[in-house]
Amino acid sequence: MQQRDLAICLRTSDYSETSQVVHLLGRASGVIRLLAKGAKRKKSSTGGAIDLMSEGDLVYIPGRAESLGTLVEFTETHSHSALRTGAARLNTGLYMIELAGALLAEADPHPEVFDLLHNALARLGEPDSPPAAVLAWFQWRTLHHAGLLGDLTACAACGRRIGPASRGAYFSSSAGGVVCSACEASMTEKLRLDHAALAGLDALAAVAAGRKTPLPDNQAHAVNRVLAYHVANQLGKPLKMARYAIEAGK
């Protein structure tokens, strides 16, 4: 039975000379894998080959069990071509779609993450947008929605308030948050937080609370490195685009 959804392309691979396997994030469907038969033909009944980050209206037939579903039609509504004009924006966008695909299980809808990705890609395409700040917000909120991140303004062990003025604070991926100087000795896995990272985490918390707070590039880069470290620990390996989107900001 055919289903319809709004979707963003997370990943593609060749299936044959004329067909693709596409991994899409549907707003109502979650992550789905579909066979796009004949998508690479010049005249394709499905709408043509689908590019990474493309958004559109999707019609598909779900697969059974772990088998591929079938793409019936994909009508592109946003190509995000502006992201392909500069390395920083392109690499950031590619990291965001890789992150969404890595953190979300198949067929597990997360409309909040879909909306986050949709809005982040749109903001990233604006000429005045700071890529590092856009990515910091997206990483932070996506990890929260995936249930992998706690309150980053209080110690995960004792609850003590941690802010930009705190000394000896660390991030522990196993604890899912920050730990204070009094508790860090008990954490075997941890990453030291500098002033820029602490200030950046505090700024993100302020924005989430509805307060307009700037996130300078140095703070955004510091936050991104902390959150990418957390992602790598949760997945057991760093994402492929991390070296381009995160490490380039060092």
C-alpha cells in the first residue's frame, strides 16, 4: 500500500546502472530505505536521481521486515544548492544528514528531528548564517531528542551548577553530560572543557530557554568538538564527515 510523506535524502548508493538505494528521513516515517528503480535514467518515472540533502514529497511502498521498500515518486521541493557553493556549508550539511541517519533507528519516527534538520539546512543556506553555530544547535538538539544527552549546565553526578566560570569541568560521554571538578576523578572516560566550550554550552541552554544569546565562532567550534566526541563514543567510531565539518574548525 502506497504511503506519502515529506522526506530528506540522507544517503544514496548505486544498486545497478540505472537504479539507486536511497536512505530517507521521513517526517512521519522515520528513516527508511527504498529502491529507486530506474532513477538514474534520463526519463525516470520516479522523478530522477536523488541528491544528498534534497527534500521533497515522497510516495513509496514500505518494505517487509528488513527488506527494501520501493520508491514510487519523489518530487523535489528543496535542493539546497546554496550549500554546494562553499566547502564549510557543504561539509556541515553532509555531517548533519550523516548524524541524523546514524542516531535514528529505521522506521522510528522523530518529527522533531526532521524539523530540526529541515530548519538547519535552510538556515545553513542563508548567506549570513554561521555554519559552526548552526551545527552546534543541530547537534545539541538532535542528541537531546535521541535521548543521548542530559542537562549540560549541571554536574551529571552531583547536580552542582556548571557554567562558564567553573574550573576543572569535564564532559563524560558515559555519564551523558558534564561533571564537576569534585566528581571527575571517578570518571575513567572524560574530556576536559575549556572556557569556550563551557560558555558555548551555557549559551545553547539560554537559547533553548527562549533568551537570545549569541554563539561566537570560537564557542561554537568548541561545542561542536565536544558533541562530536560524544557522538563518536556513543557509536563506537567517529562519523566520516567529522574530520571535515568538526576538525576543520580547530
